[in-house]
Amino acid sequence: MTTLYVAPGACSFGAHVVLKELGIPHHVEIVKLRTPDSVINRVNPLGRVPALQTDSGEVITENSAILPYLADLKPEAGLLAPAGSVERAKIQEWIGFLNSDVHGAFKPVNRPELYHPDTSEHEKIKAHTLPRLLDYLKIIDGRLEGKTWAVGDRFTIADAYLGVFWTWLSRRGFDLTAYPNIAAFGKRFDERPSVQAALEAENPLAQAA
């Protein structure tokens, strides 16, 4: 059976949502991050999630690889788009932007300890790097203008990934007054049965871990 390695609150949530959307039989393995004896270090030498172990035993890492792979398993679900189409390219454009730029912009704000061991410097790091994140949120808000989802009216893997960052913003109580389209997207995202199912599946696991 397909196994997805996740850490509650991490970016693996997007792949979990996609599995729930597709209805693919799977096992969710909760792992701890930044812990030397965690199983994730044996599955993925980089020690991070998501990691997907296929039925054949192959391991795939990185959201930019896992999300399209899963969507292509059930193309009839419409979470991606046909090869060679502009729509597919636009979905992949979102994945690339979220993976390389947006995720990176969150890192110093969420985990300033990666950039300086002195806790007295952490607020300075956050203040210095927050403007870049806000610039990206402005871009995202603009791209969502007049759309139900990231690429039109259909939920795709781009939305599953974008939803990860929405959960980070909402969990931190981030003021989204200046980003009404992101807030509206987040409401729609939270209401999806797949999102609720993924949350329900991860929470008991998190408590038991």
C-alpha cells in the first residue's frame, strides 16, 4: 500500500489532501522532524517530509514531484491537466512558485533559529525577512482575484499546496485584511471534505506520537 510520511503542521499536508481527494488507498505514517532517530531519516536522507513510498517500494520526495505523480495516477479526477496543455503549465507554475519562493520566505519567519542561534536575534530576523513574505502574499492575492481556485474554477494540486501556506497563516492568526482573496480561498479550502479528512487523520496520530 502507498505510504505517505507526514509531520502535522508541515508541508506534507498538501500531499495528504491530494490522496484524500483521489481516494487512493494509503497509509499515513506520522514522523518527527529534526530528531536523529526518526524513521524519516531512513526514508529520506534529507530528513524531511513529505516522502511517498509507492506500492512497489520506490520512495519519492519533494512536493514538486509527489503532487504531480499522485494526480497522474487518476487523471480523471482533474487535479492536474493533460500533458502539453497551458493549464498544466500554469498549475506547475504555481507549484514552482510555492515550492521555491513562498516556502523559502516562510522559513526565517517561522524558524529564525536556523539563521542565528541567539534567541535575542530572532525577532530582528523575523522583522527583516517578513517584507519579502508580504510581497509574495500580495502577488498571490492578486493572482486569486476573480478566481475560485488558483487556476480557474477547478480544485487542483496547486490549491492543495497553496492550502498548506494558508494553514500556516491562519494558525499564526496572521492579519489578512490586506489579502481578502487569500482569506476567501482559505475559507473554501477549509470547507473541502478532503481537507477535513486529512486533518482528522493527522490529529489523532499527532496526539499518539
